[in-house]
Amino acid sequence: MATRWIFGNQLNHDLPLLQEANKQNDVILMVEATSRSKWKTYHKQKLVLVFSAMRHFAEELREKGFTVDYREADSFDQAFKAHQKDHDPDHVFYTAITDEPMRKAMQKWQDALPKKITVEVCSDVPLFLLTQEEAVEAIGDKPYKMDRFYRKLRKERNVLMNGSKPIGGKWSFDAENRKPAKSGTTFPDPVQFRPDRITKDVIDKVERDFSDHPGALDSFHWPVTRKEATRALHRFIEERLETFGTYQDAMLTGEDTLSHSLLSAAINLGLLTPEEVIRQVEAALEDQDAPLNAVEGFIRQILGWREYMRAVYLAEMPDYASVNVLRHEADLPDFFWTGKTNMNCVAESLRPVVEHAHNHHIQRLMVLGNFANLFAISPQQTADWFNEMYIDAYDWVVLPNVLGMALHADGGTLSTKPYIASANYIHKMSDYCKGCPFHQKDMFGENACPFNALYRDFIDRHEERFADNQRMSMMYRQWGKRDADSKRDIRKKAKALRKQLQDGAFDTP
């Protein structure tokens, strides 16, 4: 008898592990592991999503005629021992795991197995476009370049191509996707899903057993089945894709989703495959339902960034988890878990995370990541927070996005420059500054926006590392024009701001 083990982020019916299964002889093992000693303090909505999606998937497998052994247990090891006692498998199949902590745990489990049990690791396509070996090969040698990787995959998979040339004559239309949205601009609401009996049971479990975890469960609306995820994809393409490109970097008070797809959680669970998402979005261009800048911008996030981040993770782990070349060591403030801060842009970026375990990529990168970098927050603490709080977070996507792209803690392995900005950028791309007690144009006053002095102090503190960086040359020319007194005042102000953060000056009750 063979056991085919499916984990909570592998919920796809087209897995080779399932396609090759013998329904008469094989047993599907699924484990809802809830160890409080081993788990991070994940957002309540993330726990509900994963557990509910797993339970729904198990029911779908049973309806297809599979024998499913679904276990709630303290740990995977405990669950497998009970499964082994009941079913006595001589062969175990499981799908390749990207996340390093889980991969190591499975290797440790495998090493302790009786010799009579054979283990086989299956391909993780279609959860990703490339196998792990293909991803590492495609990324090439250092320095890694996302554009090079993206173009390679576009050509090989014939996505948005006109022969050997990109449709529209350009590989990227990012320059057209940076428009701010004026106050009053409205966007179609994303589809929301009402919890069914299974999801309600999971909500009760999480409220009971994980009551001390962060986040709220007043409203849970994420897709937990393939049917729901497919409906969400179609709604996005029909109603929201058209304006996604233009406003993908915009931020508006109270507008938590704008035209973003909210599909990343479903894709990262396996409910949707990147291939089908790419092809259906590409078809919207052919059908003239969406402009090229929107279609290319969205596909670049899936075909480009998603696959690229995973490739970097695979190539650089396990050492990548501890990178900190900028030597940032400050503690992440408590208000990241509550959203209660008097910095309006930070509060508006944290609120949807606390409420729904999600915000969009510019809030993550240019507000929260920017905050962590300018205040010299520990990159490991920041990455842990992202891993715990986001509905779509997994180690393989969080570490390169946070440590590499947002914080530049890897020294440029993933991206050539740190994504830092003063208040001017946030003012340009949002309406957050209007409702903030801090003054967007002020640098030294009592109510000056902290981002202003801290941005220039970052440039000063890391001049040796970045002064010759071509993409930062303008920053250093501007810094070089300041006189010694101005530089001294900026350093003094920045030091005071970091002390204020430690003392809770940016907290609100």
C-alpha cells in the first residue's frame, strides 16, 4: 500500500502525485498540524484559510473516489505514526517542498523511517511553472537579473510574444503603471465568499484554540476551493484587470484593494495554477477586454517576480535567511501587530493586514518595507512578521521579497538598489499625507514626517556601499550638495527619531 501525502499549500488536482495514484490501493494523507510549540503566531485568517481549504480539498478527493486519511494532530510526525499504525504503507509519495524549514523537517522525518518504507518526491509542477531544478538553471549565475529571467520565460513559453519580439515592442510597460489615484476614484469591489459549514467550523476552532494569535475574524471572505478561486479569477479579469495596470502602485485611504486581483493566496495554495492565470489574463488582451499595460504588468508579477523569487530562494538557501549586510538590528515596534500608530501612511497600510491579512505590494514595499529600512529594523524580525501576518505568505516568497527586494539585506543578490523613499513618494502616490499629523514637506520640526530625515540619513550611513551605484547616483549628488551643518542636523534628527520609536512616540492607544 502506498501513502500519497499532500500538504496545505499543494491543493491541486493535477499534481503528478495524484495523477499517478491508484484509487484502489493508495491512501491520501492530509495533516492539519496545530503544534503551538512549532508554529509561528500566524494571523487567524491565514489559519482559517489553510485549514478550510485543506478540508474542502479532502472532501473533493473523496468525491473523486480517493481514500483520504485526514488527521488533526499536534505535529506531522505524530500524525504519520498514527497513519502508519492504521495503514502500514510500504511506499510514501509527496510533492517537492520549496520552503526550507519544511523541507528539512521532512528530511529528518524521512531519515527516521524504517528501511522497509520507500519515499519518493514528486514534481511540484503545476504549482509553479518550473521544476526546482529548472528554476535554478533559469536564474543563471550571479548577478541575478529579474529582467533577464522574465524575458527568457516569456520567449520559452511564448507569452505576449509576436514571433521573437514582445507584443507592443517593449518587454515592460511599468512606466505606464505608476499613476496615483485621485481621492474619490472608485474601483469595482472584488468578489467575496460567504463561509460555509466547513469554514465556520474552522473559524470556531481558530477562535477557540488560537485566540491569542493576531488578526480579526469578524469578516472572512477568501476563496477556499478551486471553484471559488476560479470565480475570483474570472471576476478580476472581467471587472478589475482593465485598471489594474494604471493604478497598481496607487494608494488611497479606505481603498484596501483598488484593482488588485487578491489571487496570490489561492495561487500559493494550489487552488489556481500560475499557467492558467497567465493564459486567461493573456486572452483578455486578445479579446480586447484589457489594455497591454495592465495585462503585461500583471503577467510580470506571476511569470516574472513569482518564479524569480522562488528561484533566488532555491539558489541561495539556507544561508539567505540570515542575511543582514546593512547591520540593521532595531526591534520591530508592537504597533505592527495592532496597526495603532500616528503615522497615517503606516496605519493605513497596517489596518487591512490586521483586519484581513492582506494589503497590496506598494504598501508592503514602499510604506512598511521602507519604514523598516529607514528605522534600521532587524530584517529577520521584519520577515518573520510578514510570514506570520499575510494570507499569501510562505517562506520561499517572503524571504526574497522582504530580505532582498524591500530591505536589501542581501547586499544586492536579488535587486540592484534598496527601495527607500522620503515622504515625497508617499505623498505623490497616495492621499495618506492629508490625514497625517506629520508634515510631508518638513524635515526638522517637531511634527516633521520621519521619512524625510531618515531617508537622507540612510543615504549618509550607507554611502560607502551605495555611492557608486548607478541607480542611486542622483541621491548622492543631492546629498553631496548639502553643507556640513545640514548633514549634521539630519543625522541628529534621525538619531532622535529612532530613539522616539523605541520610546513609543509613534504609538497610539
